[in-house]
Amino acid sequence: TLSGLVILTVASVIAINFTIGRSNTLDLLRDRGELASHAIEAEVRGQLDPAMRQLEFLVDRLAAPDFPIDDKQRVTDLLVGALSGTPQITRLVFASAKRRVTIADQTDDRLNFEVIEQSDNPLMRQSLANAAAHTEGWWGDLILDPRGGRVALLSRRHSVWRGGELLGEISGQINVRALSGGLPTVTTGDAVGRSFILYDRDRVLAHARLLQPMQGLTAQHPLPGIGEVDDPVLAAIWNPAASMPLLGTGSDFHIVEVDGVRHLYLYRQLEGYAARPLLVGAWFRAEDVFDELRRLLFATGAGYVILLFATLAAVFIGQRLARPIRRLARAAAHVRRFEFSRIDSLPGSRVRELDEQARAFNDMLVGLRWFEAYVPRTLIRHLLRHSSGRKFPSVERNMTVMFTDIVGFTTLAEHRSAADTAAFLNHHFAMVTQAIERSEEHTSELQSQSTISYAVFCL
């Protein structure tokens, strides 16, 4: 029972430690995932926040009462100046309510501008109608760079109002290739991952492969799909999740097996930087990430192996310790019944306490056997039954004393050794004792009034 309690206690401690360790490992994994995604998010913000602030400044300047909105030169100078101070923006376009379009763009460290009259363009009318429906900035659909290069552009748009009158719409177009070039190297522990930004889950907005022009992009398909960037691991991101022992799944990470190798995807959604949700994240080889989990599993397994060996050792030692205790219990039961002749001496033990116990019991047994030879059992039983540890008062009794004489004892003793003579006398005492004890069976009435006691002595 004690061994079982110890085993249960130790196993519970190991299980609790494993649960806590697993929870801490998963928390650490999530923290590292947060750090990785925050690093990518910081790059996105570093590219897009300045562009958004610049567009807000342009809206405020164009809407100012003192700004000549119809002055083509002033509008052009404003756009060119803003463009030169914001390298994140590739192109600025201001479409006035009077259907005049002013365009400023920069390529290869050159600033270009042009003014186009679009009075009869139906797309122009549709764009201004769309601007009239907004009072805050918004993200437009992705477009393909009209200057070539097969690069997608993010479009941030604002309507310009003055005193409740729509003056026009201004848009800034941001080359997403810059996002691919600025993607940071993300690490978790000793593992190095490949970062990415997905547009609406299935299109790739930023990836190391997008630093080179992509083939097959069109105005209707300005971004490559996840299977078109020569990254089979990224292409498998939404495949059915694989299981990882003791890890489980989470809302911000999962594991997919690709070509027999498990990969961990860490990601988080980023709002407010495109017309569709952005997913920033990175993937890693799962085996490179879970060093802590492997160490935890090893420690837990080692703990249970040690517990197994300790249990076997405890059972073995317990059996070795229980054996002499059981022998002592059986011997004590014989002592309780005054069956001293049926008791064997207890063997010694390598355990000091048990060995001392055996020696003390054997010494006691020798004394009891000598005591039995001279004190009748009935007297001892009577004392044990009625004394309860108290002293007996002295009383006057009528006693019967029997003396026996062994005929020829002197001559017999002269021809025997001392040991043989003692054995002969002990045999004689036993016969006398048995005769007295058998006579007690016929004296029950007398026993109810007095106690029959006897002692045998050699004179």
C-alpha cells in the first residue's frame, strides 16, 4: 500500500510537471510566433504607414480654402514634392471633379508627371461617383503596374472635400515588391523560417520569390497564387493539418506534412492595410522548432522509466523486508498460544533494524522456553486473562505439594555426562507436567474456586 501511494504520488508529480511544461512550451511557441509576425508587421507598417500619412497630408492640403485646386502647376508641384519625400509611393494620381487627371510617378530615381483631360471617360465618372460615397480613406483593389514590369500595386484612395463639395479623388499606388525586399528573417529558437504575406489567404503579396518579375500576371490576376511562387511548403499551407504529438492545434499556428516532412506555420491577420485581409507569418521545419518539446518529452519519458525501475526496486525491497516481518508475525502468534516448541529461531538480516529485531526475539524465545519448563501454562494464561497488568494481593491458600524421587538417580547420574543428565531430568519434568495438566481436566469444579499451580524443581 505504501509503495502504491509513493508510485501514485511520483507519477502525479511527473504528470503535473509535464502538463505545466507543455503549457509553457506552447506559450513560448506562441510568443515566438508573435515576435515573428510582429517583425513582419513592423515591415508592413514601415512601408505603408508613411504612404498613408502622406496621402492624408495631401488631402488636407488640397482641401485647404487657400489652395488653388484648379491651378494645374500648383497641383503638379504638390504631387511631385510629396512623391519625392515618400519613396514608398510609386505613383500619385489626382482626379479633379472637373475631369482633369494629374499623374506623378517615379522610376529609376526619376520623377515624371503629366496632366490628362478625361472629360468624356466613363471610368472617370464612375471613379468620382465612388469617391462621393466616401468621407474617409479606403483601399482599392490591387492593380497591375501600367508601366510594365509585371508588378502589383496597392492602391490607397481618398476623396477630397471642401465645404461639402467634392473636389476630386487622390490615390497613392505602392509597389508591393518593396514589401518582399523588406521581409525580415524570422527565427524561433535555433530555427530560421521563411516569411510571407498573403492577400486574402490564397494570393501572395510578399515573398522572397517576388523580388523577381513574375510571369502570367494580368490586370484580373495581379498577384500570384500560393502555388505559383516556387515554394511547395507555402503552397501546402491550407492542406489538412497534420498531428503533432502533445502539441494540438491553435488558431494562430498549425502543422502540415509536405513530402514526408512536417512544417509549422505561424501567422496572424493584419487589418487596415488592404482591401482584403492580410495574413503575415512564416513557416519552419517542425523538427527545428520543437527542441523544447522534445526535451520535455525526453525528461518525462526518463522520469517514467526511472519511476518504473524505482517501482520494481521498491517491490523487490518490500518483499525482502516483508518476509522477515511475516516470519515474526507467525512466531508471535505461536508465542500468544504458548506454543514455544513450534517456533523456529528467526534468521539474521542484512538490514540492521531487522537483524536487531531477530536477535532480540531469539533471546526472548530462549527465555520463554526456560520459563515454560518451570511455570505451568495454566498459570500464565490465568495471569494474562485476569491480571490486565495489575498486581495480585497476597492470599492464604490450601496447597498440595507433591515430591517425587527418581529411583537410582545417583547411580544413573554417575554414568552420564552433565548434558545427558540435564536432558533426562527435563524429560522427567515434562512427563510430570503433562500428568498434572491432564489431571486438571477432572478438577473443573475445584478450578472454579481456586487456581491450580505447579512448579517442578530438582533437589
